[in-house]
Amino acid sequence: MKKIVKKRQLFNKKLVLNILLVLFMFLSIGYSTLSTNLNINGNLNVKKYYEPTLYNVLAKEAETGGLAKKYTGEHHDSFTEAPSKDIFHWYAKNNTEGTQILDKNNVIFANHCWQMIRTTDTGGVKMIYNGEADDGKCLNTRGTHVGYAARTSQNLASNYWYGTDYIYDSSTETFKVSGTTEQTMWNESNGPGLVGKYTCKLADVNGICETLYLVESYNNTSSAYVIPLNSSSNYSQFGILQFNASENSPTYVGYMYGDVYAYSSTSGTTSQSFTTTQTMLQSRSLGTLYWYADSIDYGTLTANRYSLVNPYQVSGTTDYPNLVGKYTFRNTTQNYTNTGVYYIAAVNNTTMYYKQLQSGNLLSAYEPIVFGDSIRDNGDGTYTINNPTNVTLSDWYTNFANYKNKYTCNDSSTTCASPRYTTATTSMNYTYINAGEKIIIGKTRSGLTLTDSLLVRKDELVINSSNYGDYKYTCNTENATCTEETLRMIDSISASGYNYAPNHYYGSSVTWDGTNYTLVDPIEIENYNNMNNISTHHYMCVSLGLKTCATVAYVYYYTGTGYMVYITLKDGVTMVDKALEDMLTKNTTNSTMKSGVDAWYKHYLLEDYDDYIEDTIFCNDRSIRALNGWNPDGGMTNDYLQFKEYSVTSDLSCTNTINQFSISNNNAKLTYKVGLMSSPEANILNNSNARKTGQIYWLASPYYFYFNNANGRYVGADGYVYLNGVGLTFGVRPAVSLRPGTRYSAGDGSMANPYVVSTS
């Protein structure tokens, strides 16, 4: 008996401990309850029961070894609340699992389809828009629906009706303005007040239209930038939009953005061509109805006009080759006259190659043309062509290649003041250098004066370029003293002239006196192509030869050839750091994307569903990964300004407060609780099939600024994450986060049977 009592006491103690354990586990597990029973030995069987919440869908999938996992990196999803929950997200290890996720993460909320991506660290569930439901299903066979088209401009200078909202009739696929309506004409004073309103561009408030226009921003006194709405959006997205309609400044990577320092460019190296093109022949079609002749007359029948002598017609196209050497007006009147006439030098199929005779001149005024191998300077300002050859127009068409690199006076003369050196020939023209023109080139310079200099013919400089490799400077004239603007440093000699660096000065920094900038420690023209020098001397007066200027350029991209690409500093801004701060740490203007997404949310979710959505952070991470040419103290200009997502990561942290868009963040304040998914959020899915819609759609993450092009991240039609200019028009898939504890009343997450969010 005593022994039995001890067993009961031990059993009771074990029961108490297990009950306490159950209570502890119940209190500590917020997303499940426990089903328990005791076995005969008093041991506790514990089975986790998941409440029907969307958060638990992902938690259970991860904890039971399904197609989800727990995120373990840095994160912060609320601007006002500390993290309190684990983050779970869908995760595919291969293409098969990626496709399977698309049939497990479907939700119907606010009468629209969504795809769950992850939970938030406050217990919410972040979802991406997936179109209108079709009979309670979210199948990928759905068609088109109402949505945006690309931003454009519209003339609104008429008395149109505008509304704060609209009504869409899906049966007729037409729109009508609604809400608070007004009739007005767009102009400088009324225009700004119409931003955010809709118009059919009709003078009848009850008028209907197939294309509705959301006024996005002011353009000019008669027109606005608008976002059209129509009925042809792909099922998976709410239309297409530019992320930002402009992309020529780093500021445009912002979901909201600050000051605009726009790209400009000037020649780092440019070319000076010596060449001109001379037309030898022209071409037009032949015809059997035209009249032709073996010879012409001038002024006999009609004063100051040509006429055909004994004109005739040909019977067919087989006679066309026989027209070489003949004349025509290309006119169907037999006795036609004109002030010009065509001499047919060659025929090819149905095309004639001709010289037009004018001003009473006969063919002898146009041919032969003399070409020779070289020229002799006569010492009196004239040159004589050596080894002359007479060339007819017909011969030119046939043998033009023989006359490249020859000299001519462009007529039958063998002596002239301006002989031409041919650098290229075709059947219809030749390109030449005026061999009578000269420039002075110098090996060195003393200030603006060329020293150790030489006067050289332009053709000679090109023909024998290897003889002049030590000559680096020119004023491009026959003068040896340049101005600051005309001084040039020769980079290389080409077949048509030379390439050179214009006379810019480059400073390591600048000072500002209240009116003008002055370059500090300026380097001169000789150092322009030394990339190490430019990397520490980014500041430049754009006007040639200046060291002081009212606005100053900061050169951020230059590869040693071609254009120097820069932004302009003005109004006393002396540091590129301040310019970057103005562009990337201010949120004063809505992007094109934000304007469209806000309008969508206001129309579909604000009134009836806003309370079901949590205020979460939408990250537009503009933190800088690499400054490169934007670093004034050694930034190489042959690489790009790179943002955090230059290499796509799975890091859900959002570096700077200014990039954490939220209703609660006054420095990055959203109008509504909606945004876009970031590239890390897309990347945590780990497989392209899990992201794929067959369409291209924007993400919120900047990529880089290159040359004149702000680039952002997007998901391609194949589901991979790519990059492109923010001015391109891609799909819009808004994202929202449902509040913690959001329950579903039906469904299994498949496309045919989505989870249905309880909103009653």
C-alpha cells in the first residue's frame, strides 16, 4: 500500500508538471493551440493545432517541412513597432517546387486575387496583387481587365468634366467620372488643382468613354501628364506604368524623390573633320513614257531653256541600257522645255544615274574631270596636278574605286588654288580634303602659343600621319597663338582629320563667392585622358578655357574617350555629396508609379478594406553600394553609381529611414498603406517559377545610375529578376500587408480554391 501511494504521488507530480508545461507552451505559442492527452504512464502527447490565419498557413508550411522556411536575417517591418514574430516565406528549391507554390499561395481579399509572399515581423502577411477573381477563382487562364496604360500627355484645353472617382461598366467596358465632379478648362491656374482627378475629356458629366484619364501631373498651360485607364490589362497586374517617366538623374530611382540634378554631357574627346562630299551623279527612275534624245539645244526654241533634239520614246525596259549618253527631262510631253536637263551617264536596271546640266552649260562643262596622283606647289598660291587622267561621268560610275586617294580640281583643269584630295569614292560621289588649306601644329606650347611648330597641309597631315606623332597642339588655324577656347590637344590623326581634347580645366574641388565657382588645384588639358587624374579632379567649367564660372560641372562618368558626363552644381552647392543628398534623401515628389498605385488603392481598397491592412514598411533602398565616379576623392569614372540591390540579395533589412516608406514615417510618408515588393522579397522565393506571371512587372529596388540612365529592378516574363531604365513601361503589381491575426473562412490556397479572407 505504501508503495502504491508513492507511485500515485509521482504520477500526480508528473501530471502537474505536464499541465504547467502545456500552459507555458500555450502562452508562448501565438499562432497555434495544443491538443493534448495523457498516456497510461502519465506522459503528455502534444499535437500542434494551427488557427485558420494566413500567418499560420506559412508558419505551418515551414514548420512541417513544406515549401516555406523561416527568415533568419535582419528585418524591421514596422516603423512604430519592434519585431515580435518570426518571418516565414515561401521558398522553392527547384522549378517544380516553384510552380507548386503558385498553386498554394492564392488569396481572395477585397474581391481581388493576391499571392502571399511572406509574413511580417509584426504577424501580418505581405501579398502581391494578382488580378481580378473569376468566379471565385484565381486561375492563370483569366483574361484582361480594367487597368492602367503608360503615362502620356493630353491636351485638356477644353471645358471638360473631371471627377474624384470613376464608375466602370464591365459589360460595355466603358468609364464615367464620379465622386465630386466639376467642369473646368485646364490652364496654368486650374491645372494643379486637377491633379489626381479623372476625366473622359467630355463636355457632358454623364458622358462615357472607353479610355479614362487620371491626371498625374502638370505639363504646361494647355496639357497634363496623364495615366490612361482602359480594359486591356493582363489578369496578373493592374496595368502598366513607368516607374518614373524620366530617368536622366539618380533621383528617379526613388518611389518618391527629391531634387533633380539631370545628366548633361560635353566632349571629352571630339573629332575635327577636314572632309567635304562632292556629288558626281544622282539617281532617278526611268520610264517608257518619258522622252529622250541623243542631243540637246539651248535657247533656240525658247530663250534660256533646254530642249531635246528629235526626241523619242523607248518601247520597253530592255531598251534602257541604250540610253547611256542620252538626255531626258523625265517628262511625258514631247516638246517640253526646261532650265535644266538630265544627262544619263549610266543605267542599272530601271534606274538612271545622271548629271543635271544647267545655266546653258553643255556636257563639256561637266566632263572630263581631271584626276592625278599628286600635286606640285607652284609657289604662287596654285598647285598643279601630276600625271593627269581625264575621267568622264560614265567612266566614274564604272571605275570610281580607281580615283580614291587622287587629286582633282573638280573640273578639266590641271592647275588650281584649291586642289582636292579624295579620301573615299562611291558611284555617285567622292569625299575630299581641300589640299590648299593648312594648319599649324606644335610639339609643345608656352601658355597659348605653340612652340616647335610646323605649318602643314591638311591632306599631308592625314596621308603621312606617322610623321607627325610628336605634334600635340593646334589652334586649328594657320595661327601659332590660340585663345583659351581654340587651344586643342591632338589625341590621334584619322583618315578624315584628327581627334582632340578641347581645352577644359579640371578642379579637385570648387569654392563659391556668392556669384561664381572657382576651380581648386586645376589640372590642364594634358591630363584629361589620365583617368587617375580625373578620378580626383571631377569639377569642370563647361565653357572652354574657364577656371571660374557661374555653374560648375561634376564629371561622374568618362572612359577616356567620347563624352564627359556630368551634373551641374549651382546656387552655391559645392560638393557632390550634397547633390546626392538632395537627390536621394528627400521625398518631396511622387514617382509616376506611386501616383498610379495610390489612385488604384483609393479606388479599390480605401473605403471598405483599409482597416484590414497593416501599416508596414515598403522598402525603396537607395543606400549606395559603390560611389565610383561620384566619389570626388578617387572615384573612377568608368564605373557606375551602384545601389544596394546592384547584386540581388535576400536581405530584408532597409538601410535608411528615408527609404522606409510607411504611413507612420514622416520622412518617407505614404499616402496609403500600399507599395511595391522589393527585389529581396522577390528573391527569397528562391526560384523564378514562383515569381513568374508571363508578364514583366516592376519591383521597388533601385539598381544603378549609368551614364544618363537610372535603372531599377523588375521581374521578367520568365520570373527572373532583371534591371532596366525606370522610364520603361512594365507591369504594376501593388503589394499590401494584412493585419496580424487575419483569418480565412474558406479555401486551400490553390488557384481554383483560394483562401478567402474574412472581412465580415
